[in-house]
Amino acid sequence: MIQAYSMSEIEIQEPYVLIVEDSPVDFEIISRAFRKIEFTPKIHHCQNGDTALDFLNKKSDESAPTNPTLVLLDLNLPGTDGRQVLSSMKSSMDLKEIPVIVLSTSNNDNDVEFCFSMGADKYLRKPISADEFAETARIIKEFWDGKTNLNVTYQ
């Protein structure tokens, strides 16, 4: 039996993005690119893998009511790097369902393969120009919109 759900029957989850990025400049450019395309999620920023894992495991911010609905993850972070963050997230029962988009300067095939093998949902090469960042922001927004598309049926 196929059952369709109406918008009133399904709670729509607002986007809440954790951006794990050690460069303050890149973080600001990503944030501006989101605003430019009118994608206005709640954003939490962590500058390294250790604080990201603490945040995700609720060790550093007791005011955070829920897990983020999306993680943007740089691979090359000081201390605990993005590979370790991804691996920890995807091996955790509480975190493994959170979508992860890797946003990195690395174009190494081994990095790309590793990220997908660990469960990353998307791998995007970090852009160089502001226009490229806006296009990357559009891709991220389209990914989010696809994850929250309510035009689905359930069996």
C-alpha cells in the first residue's frame, strides 16, 4: 500500500549547517555565497576537527538542541583532520545519518575515494573565485533541497 503524506503531516526540518573550516576567509566566503543565493541556514562554525567532534558529540555546546542537518567538511584541518572527523561521524550511531559534503582543495583521487568509501554524500573541490563559490553554494543548496523534497511517497 502506498501512502502519501501532506505537508502538514511531515515536520519540515530547517537547514542547520555545521561548517568545519580552518580558514576564516574561506568560512566568510562560504557564508556570503549562501546569502548571495538566498540560502539562509542556521550555521555553526568549527575551525578544527577536534572542536567539530566535541560539538557533534555535545561536549562543547550544551545549548545546541539538535545535531546539524548537514556538515560541510574541509579535509585538511589542523589536529584531527577531516578524514578522521568523517570516519568518526560515520561510525557513530548518533551521527552517521547526518549528510556530509566534503569541501576541499584536495583533488587527490585517494582522498575522493576515501571520502566516498566512508559515506560522504558529495565531494566538492573548493573554489577559487567568488563566482565559483556562489556556484558551489548553489550545488549545496540543491543537495539540501533534494534531501528535503516532500514529493515522495512511502510504502
